[in-house]
Amino acid sequence: MPTQLTQTVGTLTATLAIRPYPPVPMQDTRLELALQDAGQPVSGATVRLTMTMPGCPMAPSYPEAVEQADGLYAAETVLTMAGAWQADAEVSLPGQEVRFTFFFATR
């Protein structure tokens, strides 16, 4: 599986980098979301992350994504269990709301 996961909706592309990859349960994990619109970095977006385990009925976590550079948003989290994870990124821009969904697994 790649260390970067990419999804495109319309002209907006989101690339999620997970460090370290694969992530290790109960250790710090950094999520970096790069946003581009038609190949250009997208700054000034509001990014809301929701972390869930589709196969486990536990409460979601909401790591705070902060813009680090033009079009790069980062969050720190701890994945509490081994297994399959889902990261939903809700991106809000003026006049536009887009949701990206990424799937990955811990080590």
C-alpha cells in the first residue's frame, strides 16, 4: 500500500500522507493532507478530520488539522487499536464543501 493516498472530487485533489507508514497503534501518527485545485495549492480551507474504524463500534476521533504551508494541512493523532481505519476529510472552501475518504491499516 502506498504511503500517500490520493482522491479527486471535481477539480479538487486531496493527498493524505501518513507518517510513519504503516502507523503503529498507541504511537504518535502525523496526518498531512495536501489540497490542490487544478494542480495549484489550496490555502485558507477549513479541514475537519474524522477517524473511525469501520469494523469496530467505537467513538470517532477528531484530530485538529492546521494549515502548515500553502495547501498543506497537518494533524497529530494516536490510533488506539490495530486494524483497518477510515479517515474522512471534510474540506470547506468559499461556496464549496467537499468530503474525501481514505482507508488504511495499522501495522
